[in-house]
Amino acid sequence: MLSLDEWVVSIEGHHNSDSANGDNTNQYHYHMAVKLAKRARWFQIRKYLDDNFGIQVNFSDCHNTYYSAYRYVTKEDNEPLHSSGHPDLIVQNREGKSSLAEFIANRGNKAVDEALQLAKEFAEAESRYKRSKKSRIELLQDEMAGECTDGCEGRWVTAAEELLPCHHIPKDIFCKALFTALSKGRGKYQNVFIHGPANCWKSFILSPLKVIYDMFSNPATGSFAWIGAEQAEIIFLNDFRWDTKIIAWADLLQALEGDTVRLPAPKNVSSRDVELTKDFLPHQTHLWL
């Protein structure tokens, strides 16, 4: 079965000197460029169109790429008919982006998506590099110099200062514990563990950290639960339930003590396992609720 990825149809006028009355009237014919999912032979298709519909067609394979064929068949038609989801190559051409249009036309959607993602990573590379050189405390100080997030207007601080005494937690002790976790990273006596009944605002007290830091939240259930944790600035285990399917108990203890831990990652995604290293900069901080 013939399968088409994309197609375009256009109309083109041509001078006809063979008309019956000899008036050299202008006639029209149609061009169609197609991008096949795989190679195909055209003889049976040509015969089928002629036998069943009386339509005689000619096929040309003189174009090496779909983009080349597209440009040829649309050269006189400003409003060609396209297949559903066809990329707008006409606009790209009008804006002088012929290289971009050719890439979009000749490569599949997956390649285009990968190229866009790579371009985004390149654009963000410098800012990410500068951020990686800062400690978590420096990142926190940068945020303090900025504006509150929409809808906050400084009310979180007021609410937090009222919440801590309600649970008999001295403000200075809580702040010191959090400062230690952020400045020193995961390790013995350095992680923050918050325990309490449901609906006592445990998550609320740490909610600003989700905005400030690149955070790895609860791992998924499965063999490859910790992908992305090695790149995070903070590991936030909210309402965490330990399970051997997520992480072995010995590995969890090592992670909390700041030791190097290697956790499995699928080899079709990563060439090596997830590795939480002791000298990782910035050190990951563990926050437990």
C-alpha cells in the first residue's frame, strides 16, 4: 500500500497553441508533489488512474528532495492545497528562511522536534552555566532581590511566621536547619525532615523552594525512578512512601548520609546509571515531608 507523509497540489497556466479553433487560449494543468513514507513504483498507479477515472498523469523523479519538488510545483500558485498538518514552507520562503524550510520539508517531524529542543538548550546554555557556578544560598539571595511571584505579595512570610509557633517550632531553629541543608547539602544531621498529621501545612512551609530551585520531586514507582535527580538542586520527597521498587533501603541511607549512590537508568536513554556523587556541585539537599 502506498503511504504519503505529505503532499501539495497547485495549478499552473500554460500557453496552448494546439486548440481546435487556433486561438492560442490559455489552459491550465495541475502539479502535485508527494513525500512518500517509503519507495514505491508508479506504473500501476498511473494505469489505475487512467483505467478508472480517465485521468492521464506523468511522473517525474528529477527532484532529489521533497523541498525541491515543492518549490517547483508551487512557483506560480500562491494558494496551493496541502495535506493535513503540512508545514508552512511558503511563509518560510517569503521570509528568506529557505534553509529552514528545506530542513522542515526533507526531515520528519521527530527530527524537527529534536532540532528545536537542541536550539533551546543552546540558547539556555550560558544562563545554565552561570547558574551552575552559584551555590544554593546565592540563588536564594538572587531571588530575595527580585519580586514576589504573582499573587503572593509577601503574604507567605506572614503566614509562615504565624504557622511555626502554632506547631511549637521556634523560627530561628527552623531557619537554621533549612540554611544548613541548603548550604551543606545532603548528609548526616543536614537533611530536613518534617513530620505531622494531614492538613497541617507541611508542604506550604517549603513551597517557595519549588519556585527558586530546580527541584526533583517524588520519584516514580518503578525500576528507573530517579532519572533527573542527579541534575536537581534539591530533592524534595513530599509524602514519600519507601518501597523496595523505588530504592533499596541501603541506597536510601547512603543518599541521606551524602555518600555516592548509583541508581539504575534505562540504557536506551542514558549510557550510565544515575549517580548521586558526594562531590556533586551544587550538593543535592534532601527535604522530607
